[in-house]
Amino acid sequence: MAKHNHRSESEHPLVTEEVRLISEGEKQALEARLSRIEGQLRAIRRMVEEEAPCEAIAQQLAAARQALNKSFSFMLSLLLEKTADRLGEEGEERRVVEDKLRTIARVLARYY
């Protein structure tokens, strides 16, 4: 049997109580993006059920994927901004800052 090397959410170095969407505006902005994506996906499902042309479906899938990518980028920009703010406040040593930036780079490489 293949062994998967997946960490649980609590074991991931960036999943901490410190880095979260803290403002109501940030939360609402991300929720609005996700709601639009849900609407896009429902429309695509209807297109498939109604046997729309493949190219039209592909176009809508690409648009939904792009919207999801933009949502991911928005969330990551918040993460980077909040992390940078905390690094400045805490006056951490260069090594600690480099470790945190490497962790962020790994998340980007893995999920983007």
C-alpha cells in the first residue's frame, strides 16, 4: 500500500491561530468571491445537463478556474501581508524571518 505523506491541518506550519482572516471586510470579500464561483459552477452543471457545446462548457470552466485562482491569490496576499506585519512587530531574527518566508514559498509551490 502506498503511504501518503499528507499533514493534517493542525500539523501544517502555517495553519496557526495567528494567521486568519481577521477583519469582517476580508471575510466578506472572500465569501463573495466564493459565492460567485458557486454560481458559476451551478451554471456549468446546467450547461452539461442541457448538453451545451463542449467549447462553451470549456470556456465557462476556464472562467471558474480563473476566479478560484484569483480567490486563492487574494487569500495568499492577506497571509503575506499579515505575516509581514507580524514580523515587523515582533522584531524577529533574520533566520526566523527566512524560515517563515520559505514556508510561505512551499505553500505557493504546492498549491498554486
